[in-house]
Amino acid sequence: MAEFDALEQTISADIAGAADEAALEAVRVSALGKKGSVSALLATLGKMTPEQRKAMGPAINGLKERVTAALAARRQALKDLALDQRLNTETVDVTLPLPDSPAEQGRIHPITQVVDELTAIFADMGFAIAEGPDIETDDYNFTKLNFPEGHAARDMHDTFFFPEKPDGSRMLLRTHTSPVQVRTMLSQKPPIRIVCPGRTYRCDSDQTHTPMFHQVEGLVIDKGSHLGHLKWILAEFCKAFFEVDDVKMRFRPSFFPFTEPSLEVDIQCRRDKGEIRFGEGEDWLEILGCGMVHPNVLRNCGLDPDEYQGFAWGMGIDRIAMLKYGMPDLRAFFEADVRWLSYYGFRPLDFPTLAGGLSG
């Protein structure tokens, strides 16, 4: 029996010294495993005489039960200790405010916001939204818009061309959204009133130019449309978009192959400490180009210039977003910096409306 007492003391000391459940499992295996010390004693019962088994059996089984109970108690103690440690390290300060929900954390990109603003303004004037493919033919992007082959006006657009096809033609990334106007005139009879927002591409990159940018163009084709209508539309747009009560505009002669006469439009502004305020001041800022649709463009699109006339305009969405919301560098629009987006972005559920305010 002294041998049993010594073995029990050794096992009890090992159980008490187990620092974690892995160490405790090692003690269990050494005592109660297939080749464990207590299991070895149990194996000797089969070789004993009935009288010996009667005396030794209760002692060995009692040792096994006490070791099993000690293991269970130590395992529970280790679990309780681990739980206490976890609770101490994972405390939560219930006085802290709740984190914002994903709908509150998310932000609408300024380009998406400005497109929505443009859509709201022109839809209120009765314009439809027209779209077209980013990959265009040379015919739709240049020729039908009165850019003859080899004409110097084509050099105004640094174009991304695709490899030549077997017939010598080449597709390209559209340099403006004007091909959407062509597609509309070819597929729809006047009267036409559309705006065409979308991505455009040119080989240019600096603080105010990027290889891919966004543009919106407008087109009106009718029998009685004239420059007076165009000036009114642009003035109403600028007042609504820049959210001012009055705006002064200046129209200057210019040249575009697809309009005649062609005009560039300046808007009255005041520059103050790096900011631009519209509707006041003595300064001027160019914001868009426009003009009456060239008769050649009408003919190229199957319309009789003696019966129909119209006007068109175009502006950079990225540029007017920079002007309205004070963004200094166009390249940041495309860098996917979450910090920039959280500062300049818009809350996802604040839809722009003319009644409720475009910019929320």
C-alpha cells in the first residue's frame, strides 16, 4: 500500500503542477493511458489469485477514481483561470459610443454625386439621359463630327487607338461623349433633347488632366432651336449646380469642328484664399464649350440642315466637381484613398434633389 500512496502523491503533484490543458493531458496519459502507471497496476489484477484480487482490487480502482477526480477538478480550474484571463483582457467600455453602421460609414464618390446632380438638373428641364460604348469607331468619334481624315483638328485629341484590323480600320477609346450624340441622331428623329455623361480617354496626365476622365455633353435638335435657348439652359444649369441665385456668363468666340458658330463660356467668380466663389466678384473662369451644331454633322447623321438646327455643349465632370467642392488635384479622384473619400465623399442616402438641395 505504501507503493500506491507514493504513486498517488507523484501523480497528484504532477496534476497540481500542470500549467495548461495540454500539460494536464500529458499527465492523464502517463497515469491512465494505455501504458500509464495506474493502467499497469490494473493490468496485474488478472494475474492475481482470487484472495489477492479481493484485497488489491478496491485499492487500485480507488486510486484510479481519485486520479480521475483530481484530473477533472484541475481541468475545470484551468478553464476557469483561462476564462478569467480572457475577461480581463477583453473588457468592453460600455460608455463608448456605438460604431457607425456600414450605411453611415460608406461614402459616395464625388464623381457619382456630381453625375446624379447633373441628371437631376437636366431631367427637370426635360432632357433624357443617353449613353454609349467607351470603345468607338473612328467614324463616330471623328469623321461624322466633321473631323476630316488628316485634319489638324484631330491633333486636338491625343487618342488611344487599338491595333489595326485586317481592313486597315482601328477602334479607339472615345475622346469625348460626342459619339453618343451621333448615335442618337442616327437612331432617333427630332426633336432631340439629351445629355450624355460618361467616361472619356486622352493621353494626358497632370494635376488637372488624367488619361481617363468624365464628361457630360448636351444636345438639342429641333426646327426652331437657337443660341438664346442655349444661353438660357446653361445659365439655369450653372445657378442650380453651383447653388447661387444669380450668375453672370460671358460667351467668347472659339473653334470646334462640330459646331458653327463655336463659343467658350466663362462664369463670373471671385477667387479668395484659394477658394472660388461663383455668382460674385470681378473675375472670370472658363467652364465649358458650346455652339450650334455644324450643318455637316447634321448631314452626316441623316438630318437636313435646311429643316433642322440645334446646339450642343460639353464640360468636364471632374473639373466642375473640383470647382464646386474645392478639390485641388484631379489625380486624387482615381487613387482609391479611403481617407480622401471619407473627407470628400457623400453620404449614401443623401440623394441630390432640386427641392432638397443638390449637395445635401
